[in-house]
Amino acid sequence: MQYRYVNKWASDIPKIGIDLGYSAKQASCGFACEETKEVGALQFGACINAVADQIIRYGPHHLILEAVLSTYHRTDGNPDLRGSFEKGRGWYHGPGVSTFAAALRFLTVLDTLLPSAIQLPVTEGFLSYKAARTTHTDDARRLIIEYNKAESFIPCEGSKPVCALINAAPNIRRYNRPKSELC
């Protein structure tokens, strides 16, 4: 089986950063493309279309989504943290739940818009613990610009991707350390 999305580093292709929101009426998604330098705040559906258009025009890109791309459940079946990096910001409660739903829908719809031969590397961007409020566009831009200096984490063993279109739980890049770890 060939997967649409793969957990691998791809330094030889441009990146697309998406600060994924999930609103019916607001431009809740930040979009930034390394290839064309295009940035903007878009509604959810328009963001999917912008990513598809970019990939169809210019070829595969490495997708960095600021959204939950994997899950972990303990042996008792209950959800749990994927690692200490998300302590206090678990994927299974609060804003994590809506980004889980948004990521699942985003990746599923994007898959239907692309030619079947295209395979895309995917990474989860983790922008929690920000010192100040930022715009969706700024966050999407940061996903690309600061990618190489962001901390890299592998979700704990047993973590699963949010959908069957991803070959394995994607790596996670954390862009901001929580204050408790800065000492």
C-alpha cells in the first residue's frame, strides 16, 4: 500500500506551513508557502484548496501542520499524552480535540484533490506555550522559518497517526518551550 502522507524528513522539497483552525465563518487557518513566499489567513475549505493548488502547480511539498497528527491510548484504552513535551497541553482535551478533528478532515479532503502518485512528507508543528498572542499567518510562517531550530520529538511507542493515509505517527516539532522548562 502506498501512503499519501509519510513520516520522513524531506530537505529537498519546499515546505508549506499551516496553522490549522476549524471555523465555519472565520479565516482561522494560517497558510505559508516556502516555494512562492505566499502567506495569508484563510477559511478552512479555502486553505485545503490553496494547499492542493500549490502542490498541483509546483509538485510535492513537506507539510507542517500545527494540529494534532497522532494519538496515544494506554493499554486500558484511555487517551494519554504522547510524551512529556505536551504536558499540560494534551492532544485529547481542550483545543487539541478540535485540531484533531480539523487535521483528520484536512488530510482526508486534500487526499481527494491530489493526483494519486503524489506522496507528501508531513510533520506536526507544536506552537503551544507562546509568550504572546500571534496571528494565524505569523504562526504558519514560523512553522517554515523556524523548522530547523524547533525541538524534534517522536511520539511515544504505540502512538498512531490520526488517519490511515499516514504511514506512521509523524514527528513533532515544538517551537516554544514551556516556562517550566526554561530554568
